[in-house]
Amino acid sequence: MTIKVGDRLPAATLVKVTPEGPEQVNAADYFAGRRVALFAVPGAFTPTCSAQHLPGFIAQADALKAKGVDEIACTSVNDAFVMKAWGQVQGAGGVTMLADGNGDFAKAVDLTLDGTKFGMGLRSQRYTMLVNDGVVEQLFVEAPGEFKVSSAEHLLSQL
């Protein structure tokens, strides 16, 4: 069943990109005790993700934090090395890159996307969720092929 507002995040493993290298984190523990804007993209280095989604959160980081967001995180079904490279290329120093290499988190929240016809395999849907102490406070899932409700600007307008 797809995660919804009011649900607690499941205990799935993500990999946090750090200067020292990949670090495994339990999602339930990672989101505990703070308010995190988490956005998911179908793939690092893909057109909409690179041209609009990640850059929007980079640009709006200060405004989101001024509205009570403690951290901004991006997840994708890519490995930690790809997420690190993408973050570096995009100048995403204010966004924590969380790799979901096996799609475990995407599956656990039931927000997967079948990209096999594009040679991409199982991916994450495009969405943004505001997580408060491990509980989904807001959730905005895009319709296929769209980029409207998961943008940083839309989340900011809802805070």
C-alpha cells in the first residue's frame, strides 16, 4: 500500500553520500527527530531531474529552511557513487544525496516506477514528501511525465 500523509516511514536502508564515502542509514532512524524535505527522482543525470528538480531544491534551500525544514534530501534508484557525482556536478552542497540503489526505499513506500521500456528498470516515482519526526506530513506525487507538484516551489507554497 502506498505511503500516505500520517504514515510513519518504513525501516528501509538508504546510502548517504559523505566525503568519506558511502554510509548506510536506516530510513526510520535517519528521519527521526527532525523535519526533512525529501524529494525523489526517477534517475540522476536524467533531463527533468537535472534541469529542474534538483536545481529547484538547491535554489530554494534557504527559503525552505526559513520555513522550518531542517534538512533537504534527494533520493533516487542509483548507487551512491552516481548520486555523489550528480550532486557534485549540480553544486548540491545543501542537499543530502541518499542513494536507493536497489530500490528498497521506493518499494517500501510503494512509489515505484517501471522504466523497463526505457531501459531503466525499476525506479522511483517523482515525488516530494515533508517528513516530520519520521511521519509523512505532506506528500506530493507527480502524474506520469509531469513536473508540477513535486517542485521545491510547490512545497514552499504549502508551508
